[in-house]
Amino acid sequence: MAKFIMIQPDKCTGCKNCVQACSYVKEKQFRPSASRIHVYSWEREGISVPMMCQQCSDAPCASVCPTGAMHRVDGSSLIDYDASKCIRCRMCVQACPFGNAIYDSVTDRILKCDTCHDDPSCVAACPVKAIEYVDENIATRSRKKVFATKFKEAFKEVA
Amino acid sequence: MNGWTGTTLRVNLTTGDIKKEPTNLQDARNFIGARGLASKILTDEIDPKIDPLSPANKLIFAPGPLSGTMAPSMGRYDVVCKAPLTNLIAASNSGGSFGPELKFAGYDMVILEGAAKKPAYLWIKDDAVELRDASAVWGMNVPDTTDALRAVTDEDAKVACIGPAGEKKVLFASIMNEMGRAAGRSGVGAVMGSKMLKAIVVVGTKPVTVADPDAFEKAVMVAREKISTHPVGGTGLRVYGTDVLVNILNSVGSLPTRNFHDGYFANADKFGGESLTAKYLTRPRGCFSCIISCGRATKVTNPKFAGEGEGPEYESAWCFGSDCGIDDMDAITKANYICNDLGLDTITMGSTIACAMDLYESGHISLKDTGGMAVPFGDPELMVKLVEMTGNREGFGDQLAEGSYRLATRYGHPEFSMTAKMQEMAAYDPRGVQGIGLNFATNNRGGCHVRGYTISPEVLGVPFKVDQHATEGKPGLVITFQNLTAALDSCGTCLFTTFGIGADELAALLSAVTGIQYSTEDFMKAGERIWNLERMFDLKSWITAKDDKIPERMMKEAIHTGPSKGEVSHVDQMLPEYYQLRGWDAKGVPTPEKLKELSLA
């Protein structure tokens, strides 16, 4: 069963350990602008939301890529990026509806999450499990259960 | 260059000159960064006798060599200057992402000199640095300033700014970053206000690198493991916040109550961490690279005190709570929000209100002094109103804006001020916990708890338990904690990492990041060096050994109720040994031999 990275903004503390881990694993330096995951925070409300590539099944970044640099890996849910084939046209950057494919002028490459090939370092670095790497068919189980538990408690009170 | 960026930014607000200088790497090796390195620069460059609110003062923003890396919970920065509240050296540190962002922009420090003639803000985008007009945001509170400056710079910029309190030079004004994070103590915000500098706005896109990746990764894994499996660092602080300490300190009879008349408060649980989590917490928050998540995003729904924001921390809950004889958590949290919005240090604010209440109930101030307001202990609405009035220097608030020492002295009763060296003591009763009293008495910034947090062994039993009431062994313990904290502050490290790790792990991280080998002894020696550097500045400013003290109430008035009933502080008995172990003479002055040993001669 394929997995994907599930975000739980309600748990996110805004610490950016995921951002740091991604930058370090990919670039061996701490440069948040080189991270494939970003965290946006709303300080008045105290809310943070991590954002990274969703590995779309019908991926616009791969569809528009004229050279096959951005491509689906056979038999996998992963959309990967092959810099050697890339002509830096940045059509993938234009096409991604989430803004999750980014051009980095420092390395002259496209930055996009590749799930660290099935072992995402951001997930390992998250101290509060606000991002988890889960089986795609049961991805929302924990979220549903939180509400199911509240429902259960309400019933208990009535009974 | 690893750890340090190698570049220091120097901005003269009088002339508008902006310069980039190489960071002095010999000093960086000896004083590490943040608090230590910035203090070295300040003590080299300013006369300790200057008026802290004059253009002669300098204001230094300094992250540490570990800030901006993934070292866990190590993204803090210090603000260093001469402090208006104490007339001593100030280093107030704050979390959030501001410190790391300065590093990503390429700077180890920003040194601000002189004073602008009209409101200004500093806009840093990597190499591009610009002083801009801040007239449009002058007078705005902290969140509105933050939003307004992001709108004209970059929507994701990190903003450190002052609120109205800093502009009006309230002597304990804070500098706030990302709205809810504070460089709180000693009045660093008033210094920023005196320079007419409303904010520093920064965006950085450059890398912070480490010298030895293999050693660094190992050191990070070890530190993360030890902190995350520790009951306080790994669980307690995330679940309950620092406010978990209310019930703990009350249970050992050391929760100061009604301006330190007592050390026990019957209704403490109403404003403790358990109540905070149950009724107010929206979610835990973490600073940059934090794995502890003690920050509190909270909400108050009671229409009288409604609001949303961060806090309260333990010390804030205490000073607006039991210290003012108040148990209303809605009001306490609201007071905290107002401090964040106006830019005020919560501890000095609450303790100054408690002092005013004490003076009022003792008949030393009257209605004519307060502009007709009755100021009794235990009135939550009054307390919240006084916070607002102080931040804006309105009415009686203008007197509170000077802090409790000047307030009490104005009415002829300085003994009512619960301060050491004019800085209000934090939420730990020195009569019930002997070591912390000695730390307050000897602390380089007055009544500060975080730079010699002996509460850890004396109350929490971390890393080992000692008897809170004993005086034996406390001078050595205080010194160890003071030196350790000086070194860890200088890395950009959060004090709470010591709920899990200590000098061994920090020395390993610092070595791996900078490529300079620090043994545990080197690390502790750097801390001692920094402590002595600060001490020398303070001695040259105004203090002598007779100022190494806490209020006489702590020696003369025993705790009335609770588990520490009958206890008084014995600071005087511990002080000679403290001086001796420090290598200082009987007058509390570092000996020439000690200064030479520390390369400070």
C-alpha cells in the first residue's frame, strides 16, 4: 500500500524542525529557503500549517514537463525530479496548484519533496507528530477517531 | 565559516551609516556568541557610567552559533545593552524565529548606535540593509506594527519591535518578536525607544553551516533523545506549559503571595498549568527548532477579559496572580496579552502592581497619589486596568512605569520593593528555597531566576535533588548554574534544554557546529568568563558588595502559612562562601588572578 505525508495543523507548533531537517538532508546546510517543506504561521491565532508536495496522482508538474524531468516513478505514487533532464523552464513551478514545486536560484534546480524516497526526514524530525507518513487508505483514521471519541463521550454523558 | 556567519552589522542611527564588519573570531571563541559575545562588545565600547537612555548606549541583537541549526530548542537571540531599570548590563533573550532569521540573512549580530531623530525601522533582506521611516507605525501596538511592517516589506518577514511602552520609555519595556515572544527583562525596549527605533524587520535566505556534520548529527540525536524522554523537557512543559510550576511551588510553600508577605496561596490551582490546559489552551507552540513546545496559544472567552494570544508563563501567572492576591485566570491571562501588545515585561509589571497594592494597604500611598483609585490586593479588574495605564503612561500608570523600586522610594519606603539591584525578583520565594535567594542577590541583572535556576535541583530534583531549606553547598550550586547558563545562553540555547541535557551535550554540539573543540571544562570556563565580564561592568557602573542582597523582608518576615511556614532567607550566611568560591575578594571584586585566569585582565 502506498503512503503519503499527512499534515495535522492542529498539532503543529510552528517549530520548523521539519524545514531544517529537509534542508539539511538535501543540501547539508541549514537554509530554510532550500527546504522542500515550508511552515506558515498565523501568530495572532497561534496556528501553523506545513506545506509540501502531495505527489498528485494526476500531477500537473509532470504533465507540463517537456523533458520528463518531473516524472512518475514506475509502480510508485512518487513524482520524482531528474535534474539531468531538466531544462529549467520552470513550467512545473507555474503548474503546481499548491506552489509546492519551487525554483532555487542558488542551486539552479527545482525543489520538490521526494519523500526522501519513502523515508521522509521531515516526519522523523517532527517532535509532535504534526506530520506523519501514513498508508494512504487510512490516512485520516486518527483525525476521524479524535472526533469519534468526542462523540463517544457525548453519548456516555447522555447515557 | 561554520556556526558563526563571520559578519556583524553595525548601524549608526544618528548618522545613518550602515557597516558590515568581520566578527572578531578570537572573541567569538572565548565568549561564544549571543549574550557572551555581545556583552564583550558592549563592555569594550561603552562607559559603564553612561545614562542607559542616552545615545551613548548601544543596543545589540545577537543570536548564537547554534541558532539557525537543528540543535534542539537552540534558536534564541539576546538583546544586550546597559539597562535602564537596573543601570547594569542587560542581556534579555527571546525565542521564536527572529534570531535564526538574522543568521540566515548573514549576521552574527546587529549593533545599533546613537539615536535617530525621528521614528525609524531597520529593514534587512540578506545583504540589503536600509533604515526607513517608521512614522506611520509609531504609536501602534506590537501585533499591528508587525502586520503593518510586513505589508510594506515581506509578508513572511520576522519582526522584532517595541510597542507604546518602549516608545514611552517605560523602564521595563520589552522587545517583542513575532508578536508573542519577548526579550522581556531589564527594559531593553526602553533603550530601543530612546533610539527612536521602532523595529528590526528581517528576511534571510542564506545558509547556516556546521563544521563536522557527522559529529553534529550524533550530538543532535543524543540531545533530542535525552530531552524528549525527560519527564519535564519531554512531556511536562508541552502538556502544561511553564505554568505547571504554580502548584509545584505552592506545594513546597514557595509561591510568593501578596508582594512576598507570604509564600503560600490557597487558591493557586485556579491559575496553575492544569487549569490553563483545561480551560484556555488552544495548542502548544514551539520556537524555532524547539522540541519542547512550552509556548501556549490561549483564548479567553469571558467578555470582560476576552482575547487571544500567547501565555501566560508561570512567572506571569504568578505576578498577576498570587503576588497581587488574585486567583482570576481570565484577568491574569488578559494582563499577559496587554503586556504582549504594549511591550511590557510581565514580571516587573505584576510585581510593581503588587508593590503599589502593598503600599496602598499599608497607608504609604493614598487616593490622592493614585489619582483617586483605590489599589487593594485582590482586585482583578483594577490589576488589568493598571497594566494598560502603565504601558501608556497614563495617570497613576506613569508612576508604575518606573518599576517598583523607584515607586516605593518615591514614597519613602524602598523596602516595599521586592527587587534585587532594582530588578523585581521572579516567582520563587527566597525564604522557602535558599539557593535561589543567593542567586537573586548575586545575579548580574538583579532579581533574575533564569540565570542561576537552582529551582531545578532544589525543588524539581533535576538533575539531582537537594534540600530546598539547606544553605550548605548552595554557593557552589548557584555558581555552577550561573556559569552553565551564561555559556548556554551564549550558544542561543533555551534554558529548558537543561531538563534533559547539560554541559557535556552542549559542548559537543558547539564543537561540532563551530569546528572549535570545546571540552566540558572549556564550556563551563566560558560561562565563568562571561559571568565575571558582566560583574566587572556592574561594579564599574554602580554596585558594591552591599548591593548583593535581597529585600530585608526576606530576612525579617517569616513565611506565615503553608509548608515553609516560619522560614526566612539566609543569604548573608552564604555570601562569603560564594565570593570565595568565585575567586573574588571579600568586597565581591574578582581578584587580578581570577581575571588573568579567565583572560579578562
